Amino acid sequence: MVAALVLVLVAGVFSARRMLSWGLRRVTASALAAVPREVPTARREELRRRLDCVVRLAERGGVDERRLGELARACSDAAKDRRVSPGELERLEVLAGGLCALGGGELPN
């Protein structure tokens, strides 16, 4: 993952915002993939919707970068052992939901 980020930086193909949203999309996808199967589908889908909302806001530049970094670190930490704990899941839900709401984002149906 680090090599991919370095390659993108060196190539200079993406703008900073686009690179940020690309990295955020990757780390959120990793966290979602690590959510245990026993978590109800509705809860998993709600987390996906919240994370997607934050990614869309980041693409438009409508998110506090410090809080966005906090969410990205939480996603990375949750995905580290390839199994999101109940506490990590709750933290991801709260952070993503809060960022989406603060940024004025709307959750898709």
C-alpha cells in the first residue's frame, strides 16, 4: 500500500484532493472488508453508507482534514488484524457519521 502511494506521489498524476480521496477509499474498503460476517447486514451497510458519504465529501474538499485523518487512522487500525472488534466498529460508525453530518453530506438511500 505504501509503495502504491509513493508511486502516485512521484507520478504527480493526481491532485492532492484526488489522492486523498483515493487513499481514503482504499483504507475504508480495508476496514469494511475486516468487519466480521456475524455483524448484521443492515449494520454493515449503514457503515458503508457513512464511509461513502465521507469519501464523497473529501472529494469535494468539504471535510475537516484533522478529523478525516482521525477516521483514516481508525480504519487502518481496525483493518490491521483483519477483524474489526466491536469497539472499533462503534468508533468507525461514530466518526464516519459525525464527519458526514458535519460536512453537510447526505447518506444515499
